[in-house]
Amino acid sequence: MALYRPIADHAMLVEFGTAISDASHAQVLALDQALSANPFAGFREATPAFVNLLVDFDPIITDHAEVEAHLRCLADQPLTPRTPVTWQVPVCYENAPDLDEVARRTGLSTDAVIAAHLAGDYRVFLYGFAPGYAYMGGLPEAIKLDRKTTPVRGVPAGQIIIAGTMCLITTLVMPTGWWIIGRTPTRVLTGEETRPFLFDVGDHIQFHRVSQAEFEALP
Amino acid sequence: MTRLRVAFAGPHVTFQDSGRLGRMRYGVPASGPMDRKAFAIAQSIFANPPDAAAIEVSLGGLSLDCVEGHVTFAVVGGGFIVQIGARRLGAWAVHTLHQGERLVIRPGPWGSWTYLAFAGDLVAPQWLGSSATHGPSGLGGGTLAAGQEVIVQDARVAPTLEGSIPCPIWARPRRVIHAVLGPQDRFFSAESLEDLATQPFHLTNAYDRMGVRLRGPSLTPEGALSIPSEPILRGSVQVAGDGLATVMLADHGTTGGYPKIATVVSDDLDGFVQLRPNDAVRFKLVLAPQAVALARQGDKALRAYLNRPR
């Protein structure tokens, strides 16, 4: 059962659970998809997260009660989520600043850390923190670590970073307390007008390993 | 074409248009002006379109030298001081800047943000179709820096528009702001909810376009340190583990794992951001239907002002 929580004068939060689960996230994506296919008058935008969907609206045109009625109506119909895209992302693990420390803390060899990272089944749960920071769930338990106690400043774009059960590709020069285990030429902020963000929420990501030489040869 | 050169720019002086909407799902907040009403008034003077850029000036101030040409401009929002050469003028006014003159905008008796709009097309870089500046990344129009040139294309001189314009009462700083509880008020004790509704809070110096941290009663959340990241809005009152509340503003992060005890209604945010560090503010809790009524009332007042006979 979904919970409908009104926010201020201009939004509803539709909540499908309290803990991160594939089932809750599937419901979030299904409602998101249904809403984008059937928007209401005054709809501004929807933001999917782990267990809930934020629906922002223009309070001059509509109100919480009308929006809730519209969303309940959508939720009553069979929801078919969009077929997710699977993206192949090359990763170079050579000269990654935190790979040795992750190995030490998890008690694995660096090769085992890399193998674990490559074995993960990743899916974009939400974007957050900064433009283009796509939170990919599915990091194996074996390399699950808490964040560093102090963030590192000035981490460049294109770094593969991990913390908890999540993996991210950095898109900007920003501070991060996550562990930097590799880098990729893949740009989530594409700079392209038609598709400025590479992944949609719900998309799958598969990482594959490239050598330093291959990484440097990639466009 | 009119060419201006930045002689001095304080921190957080940026190009902004009315905002970059619809990209929250990709981690991009709307950005745009901190005081959206003042921005709208400034742009309306020249009938500039909603996607036109203006310059948002912070308490840091701005000095511009007119290197070439001339242009009529408006400064709207806050009680800022505006000077052309030795002539000391106020904000909420329209003037013309001529070649060789220096325009100085600096903080006056009240307010934290003001808008410099031009009769003409202010040239600013765009990102995703908007010149709104996302402060933390610098994407969009960008932050102004000394030495930079600012270009106004098709700059006009409009003597009939010159003079002062009225500063409506609702454009003044708001010391009482309406908020709706939630969406994560369930993580707070009855005492914390009572404190939020009855105790004064103070803005701190931790104030930028992303948000402002408040000083006040500790609102420590109970058992909420591991909630899954949820969407954040402009106006979200987020409480970190230390019990301190932060009101999220134009450049807010789009998702976060700290609980939001309440959300400030949009109509009060423009007046709220015109407060300054150490100013007191109180929350007045309302239900969602009242919040909608406030939004409609505020919109009606703004439209009546913009359509006033001149």
C-alpha cells in the first residue's frame, strides 16, 4: 500500500516502503512511468528515489487532493515499468588511489576486490548529491565499506567510487568520502543536448575491465 | 552592444534566469534566483522573457565599469545601495549607465540578495537550455569574477522607465514563515515538534545558495539516521544528526538521507532569504490546504503588482 504525504504547497511524496528493496523501487519506477505517460494539469516534475516518488506541481493550478486522486487512479491500473537499458562501462583499476586500502580493510587481495566489483549487478536507484551522480545499487557485500571519516577534496570526474552497497561514477570535481577504486572514460554528463544524462533511473550497468593502455586509447 | 567590465564581485554573485526546471531526477535542482519575486519584478520592468538572464548580487556586492555603450538597468530586491560614480541611489529603481561610469551595488539597511536586470539581452553561458547558475558546480551562467566582461546585446536606453519603483510590503524580509510538517516529521519527538512551532530560530553564517543552517533548539531525530535517501525540495527543513536544522534553498541537493521535519511554503521563501545571518525567524505550522491558499494569495499579489497601472 502506498502512502501519500503532502509536502508544503506544491508536492506529494508517494511512499512504497521504508527500507531499500527491489520491490519498492520497481513500484516507484512504475508510477513514475505511468505519470510521465499520463500527466495531470499543473504537473511540474517527478523525482524517483529508493522507496518513494516526489511529485511536484503548480499550486496555482491544482492541489494535493486532486494530485493524490490522480496518482491513486494511476496506481490502481496495472503498471508496466519501462524496459531498462543495460550500459557497458569500461573501468581501469590501475593506479586507483584507494584500491589497496579497500583490499586491506576487506581482507581481500586487490584482484579479489576487482573481481568482486566486476561481479556486481548494478542498477541506478536514484540521482543525488550533484548533477549526474547516479547511485548504482548492487555492490557485493564482500567489498561493502563505510565511508571514509573525512572527505577528500577535488576528486575529478570519471572516478569509480564505492561506499555501502552503492557505486558511483563522479561527473564533476567534487569532494567525496567514498573509496576511489578505478576510473572510466564513460561520461554520465554527456554534454549532448538530446541526452544530457547517460543513464535513466532503473537502467542496469555492467562494468568490464580495461588496462591502462586500453583506457588511454579509449575516446 | 554595451560592454561592462567587472571591477569587483563578492562571493555568490551569479547569472540567473528563472530556473532550470524538470531535471531533479538527474540530480539537478532548479537553481535560479534566491528571491524569485524580486527577480520577476526586475525583469518585468523591461518586459524581458522568463528565460532571460539577470545578475543576482549577494551581500558581497558588485562593481561594474561601463566600457562601451550605455544601457538602462533596474536593481530590485533588498535594501541595497546603488551608486553611479559619486551619485548614491537606492535599489528598487531604474537608472541608465553610460560609457565611462562605474556602477556599484552594495548591501544597505536590509536584505541579502538583489537583482540587476537590463533593458537588453544579457549574454550568459547556458547549460541544459538555461543560464541559471548551479553554484556548487559552476554549471550554467556562472559566477562573476573581477576582470570579466559582461555583454548586453541590443542594449536600450529607456528614459521613460527611469525612477524609483514601489517596494511592496511582501517583498520585505519575513520573520515568520509558514511551513507544513513533514514529510519525515514522524522521526521527531513531540517536544521537538513543539519547539519547531513555538521557539525562535536564528540564521547562521552557514548561508549560501544551497541552504542556510539555523541556530535554535536541538531537534534531534530519533532512529532516523539510516533512512533511505529521499527527494529534497527548496524549502525542506532538514535536520542532521546533531539536531541542527538547515533550510534548503535554490541550489539544494536533490536527494538526501537526513529527515525533513517540515517544508517551508514557497510563497515565504523569497522573504525568508532576504533575512541575514543572526536574524530571528519563527515557523508557523499550517496544513497543506492552507499552504496552497497562501501560494495562490501570494501569486495574486505578485500579479496585481506586475499589472499595476504605470
